[in-house]
Amino acid sequence: MDPQHLARPDDDGPVGAIHTGPAGGSTTAVSPEGPEVPVPAPALDAWPLPVGGDGPALPTDWPLPAAGSAPVAGEGARHRRPSIRTRRPALYLAAAFIGAAGLAGTALATHSTPDVAQADEPVSVAEELGMVQAGQTASGEDATSRLQQMVASRAEREDAEAAAAQVQADADAAAVAAAAQAAEAARPKAVLPVQGARLSSGFGPRWGTLHAGIDFAAPLGTPEYAAVDGVVVRAGAASGFGLAVYIRHDNGDVTVYGHMQQILVAEGQVVRAGDTIALLGNQGQSTGPHLHFEVHLGGIDGQKVDPVPWLRDRGVQV
């Protein structure tokens, strides 16, 4: 009998025949020595497929009959549902397709993951190649070099600014010195002790005595000037003059100014020709406001000479 032929439901079948149970259930083996023993159906997820051996051959009829379909009558005989032995290759084939689909999905997910990661989170080639540290070191060296260049440039700029400031200061000082020299050259080295005054009395005998100086008559309070550069050696009360100022000059000569109303300098003060030293007055033995001017050669106690030639020798006309 054909192994695929199934007996009728009421047929006990031959000894050792296999009867199918419900769809997807177990089969029953009939043995003459004992009762029917259920045989479990193979699991759908059994993997891998058996290789070699005495496994069942693939069915020749295709497509396979659907599970639970009614028996097909032919040539006067009724058939049961195909046995589990007949359906096993189809189950194996379905499991193979399912496993292949799962592997393909897993491989696709595995290959797509780096793409997603790369799209969401870019990966640096330098990081992948281990060049990040070298890049950072080079960047740090570049920053240090630029900082050193900036410091050097700032130092050079500051030095240049300091040099320019020094040059400007030197130029200013030179200009001031030049102006002072020009003013020094322009200022007079000797002047009349009173400007705009009248010579009221000259040097020589007068009233039986020596008049040792010259008199310049002018209003009270008229400024009196140092005739030549020098240092004040005495300033204050003086016999016969009321108030008097004595100035020693570079050559040792001393000029005397008497009868002033007010003294404006002090002992030890350096004066230049033309500096105001007092205000004209009428103090002491005087017949009116005037300046009594004397010249003592070589010092206060030196020889008293005519001031007119002495002033003339210094470019001052009386």
C-alpha cells in the first residue's frame, strides 16, 4: 500500500500503522502488543534542519494540502488528512524561511545602526585614527607661539612708544633750552636802576664833602632794578640811607641802592639785571624822593667810583 494512503476512519488499519490526530496535534502508533502510544509532533522552531540520515523525502505533490482540509475521494477510496510525516518537510521549509527573514532583518538593523549613529552624532576621523591628541598638542603649540608673538609685539610697541616719548621729551627740553638761551641772549646784561628818572645829582664834591654816587629823582613807589646780575649781600636799614640794598656782581664789584620806600628782596637772593628789588622812596637824609646809586670796586668796602662810566662800560647810557 502507498505510505501516503490513509485508511478510513473506521478502519483499524494494518498493524503498526500511524493514525493522525487533530490538526497540529500528535500521532498515534498502533502496535499489536499494546495500546496506542501518542507520538509528539515535531516543533516548528526546530533548527537547524536534519542533514543526511533517513529523514522523510519531500512530497511530490505541490502545493501541499492545507491543514484541516477535507479528504479527497479518488478511485473509489476515501483518504484521511496527510500524516505528520508528510507535513514535516513543509514545516521545515517554513521555519527556514522565517529564520532567513529574521537573519536578514538582524543584519539590516546591524548595518543600519552605524549609519544612524553617524547621522545623529558625527564621528571625527582624527578621533578614529587617534590623531586628536596630536591635533590638540599642535593647536596648543600654535596658541603658545601666537601668545609669545603678541607679547613680543607688545614689548616692541611699548619700547617704540617709550623711545618716541623720550625723543619728544628731549626735543621739548631742547626747545625750552633753546628758548632760554634765546631769552638769555636777548635780555640786557646791564640796565639803568630806574627807568624814566631824571639825574638830579652827580658823583663828586658837594657841600664840602664827597657825594660818592648819583641821584635819580622819580615819584614815590617807582620800581628800582638790579643794574647787573648778582647776589643780594645786604638788605635793610642803613645809616644815612634809611633803607638800602647791596648787590655783589660776578667781578666782585658791589652796587648800592639807598633811600627806598620798600625792599622787595632778601639777603642771599640771586637777581638778574632788570629784576625789581625795591620801590623808590625818601628815607634817611634826603631832600626828596630819589634813588641814590653807588659803585664800590672789589666789594662793600672797596673804592667808590663814578657810576656813569661804570654803566657806560656795560652798554648803559645815563
